Amino acid sequence: MTPFESAVLAVSVIISAPSAFAGILGTNTPSQPLTAGRIAALPRAQRTDWQQYLARSQRQLQADQSALKNEMRRLGLKEAIAAPSGRGTRSLPLNRDAEWYRSADARRLADIVVSFQTPAGGWCKNMDFSQHVRAPGEHFAADNTTRFPAPGDNDAPRDVGWNFVGTFDNDATITQMRFLARVITALGEKSSAPYRAAFSRGLDYIFAAQFPNGGWPQVWPLQGGYHDAITYNDGAMLHVLALLRDVADGGKDFSFFSQRTRRKADASFKRGIVCLLQSQVVVNGRRTVWGQQHDTLTLQPVSARNYEMPALTAGESGEIVIFLMQLPSPSPEIVTAVHAAADWFQKTAQRDVAFRFNGAEDRQLVPAPGNGPLWSRYYEIGSDRPIFGDRDKSIHDNVNEISLERRRGYSWFSEKGQAVLDRYASWRKLHPPP
């Protein structure tokens, strides 16, 4: 048994721990951040790269915080000015025609985007970029604290005043860069210098945030907790990979980069693909799919928020499989990974049930002959049984037993696995199983 398979078995044991309460499988334990102590426990040959990475993150965090504090000091501010929150990346349209990106409206948005870029080169999530250019002393990030604070909450930030300041979560950073790329292309080289400089800083941010093993955290500089984990949730790492692929290819929105930069983006992309393939969960010698987050060092699935357990996930795994099937000339490793994941999707499909509102308030899993296929959001590693979490960190095997608030407020089931199998049906004809 490999170290990774042993780790997977350990995760399964934790989730399946017996409880005195019927239907409760166990308690969701928080994931570990990247620390000097954990790095010191690595084999000697691996330590240097990780030590340098952690030191780089710590230096950049200090630089980012110092930049804001210096502005506040010059203005005599005791607290930073609150940044506008709201529409997030939806305030930056990516679907307009080329002419619009030459307009005054587009340039105004681009100026706002540039002004809120962190010193590290990234951007915050859940910020309304349609409001105003950042003022001196204004925070780089909107308020992203949890709406359900509780003692011991997995989502409690290490520093309540510094949260998601530079992140790939909720399409952040990548959307800002794609928007700038469209403006740069529309304006041409002479009129787009500040936007090209900001895009280059964003690309450097991506390079700096990449782990030595090829993955990316949710937040960088590192914030601690589950934010340090390699993050597939909400497409975070896939969005980074897709952008790097586009930069490396030098397509119409990215033709302004030098060959050197394109080669660097390609190398970063390839390291990311290696990490993605290495983190595919293996159970009893068979590849399955992926979790929402994977530990930075061990690559095993880990928890995130209180109700997000270490588990196999259909949603994020489906996005990964579709992404891999879109790659031209896939390697034998990619072909093997896709076939294994498709087998898992076929095995775990649920039929004759539906997750629907039962009256005006409640939502439950109910019998529905002929309905499906349907996939659960989470599956227990090893058994493939659907599992469900609650805000009190309890883990259940019946979605109808978790709190009403979580039943109504989270996407526990999806039909998107069918799109994976539909695409796979044609893909496998071009790439038969080895």
C-alpha cells in the first residue's frame, strides 16, 4: 500500500467512526495548513523547495499588509476604508464584442481592476468592481467573513482583518486577468500599457503561488486552514490551468506575450497537470476521482467548511474530467485517469430518487420512479456511499437528517454527471482504454 493509499484509508476511517447517535457517521475534522513543522517532517530532499515556498509566502504577506498600513498611517486612519462588496466577478463582463472593450466603460472598469490589485498581484473575491477606483487607505478585499460564526468554525479566519486578500476562489484573479486581456487586445499595445503591466503582475502572482508539487492554494499569500489546500472547489485550480494554457498557446486575447513568457506559462501548466493526476484518489489499487480540496503535502482529500468533508466529489471531479477530455493529444496518464473517472461516474449514478422541495420550506430526497441519473455532492472514500455534512461538523449518510438550513442552502445533488458520460461516450472512441 502506497503512502497516499494509506492516507485515503485513514480518511475513510475518520469519516466512518461510530457514534452514539443514529445516522451520524462521525465528525468533520479541520484540514492542516502548510507549516514549517510539517515541512520539517518531509524527506530531506523535498524540504528546501517547500521551505523556500513558505518563506516567499510569508514575505509577501508582510509586504501586502505593510502596503495598506503605510497608506493608513499617512492618512491617520485607524481602520482601513471598507472596499465595496457585492456582485464579485459578475461586474466584469467577458462576453461583450471586441468593440465594447475599447469603450470608455470598459476602460473605467479596467482602471478599477488595476487599482484593487494587491501588491502580490492577485485580487479579492466578492467585490463589486463597478463602483470606484481604490482610494489610498482602502482595503484590497471586501468583507468575506462567514455569516454563521461559531467557536471552532473551520471558516474562522486567522486574521479577521485580512481574509481572502488574493485568491482564486469564486473565479477571482482569473476573471480580472481575462477581462484585462480583452481590453489589452482591443486597445492595442500603445494604449494598454497599465493593463499589460497589471496582467503581467497577475501572471507572476500565479507563478509565485504554485506549490512545488504543481498545485495551487485557494488563497495566496497563504492564509492558513483549508485555504492552504490544493483547491478544486468551484473550479479554482482548473481556472488557473485554463488561463495558463491560453497564455501558452498565444491565442487572440493573449498574443501580446513574449515566447519566453509563453514557455514559462506552458511549464507551469504542465506541472499543474502532473499534480492533478497525482491527486486522483486511488482505492484498492483503482483510480477513482477527486476531492474538493487536497492536502498540500500528502495530496489526500481534506475538509473545508464545517459541512464539507474529506470525500470524493462528483461536481468538481466532473469538471476535471471534462477539462482533461478537452486537451489535445492526451498523454497515456491522462487517458488512464479519464477512463477510471468515467467508470466511477457510471458506478455511482443514483436513479429513481429526486432532491426537491417538500412543501414551501423543506427540501428532501424522495422516491421518484424514473428520475435520474443523479449524483451526490460527496461520496465516502472506499465505500462510495453518499455522505452529507452539517454546520455542527456532524457527518451523515442521509441528507434528510441534516439541518433544514443546510438542506435548503447547499447543492447536495446534481445531474451534471450525465454531461461527463455523454462527452466520454464520444471521447473514448478516439482514446480507447489502454
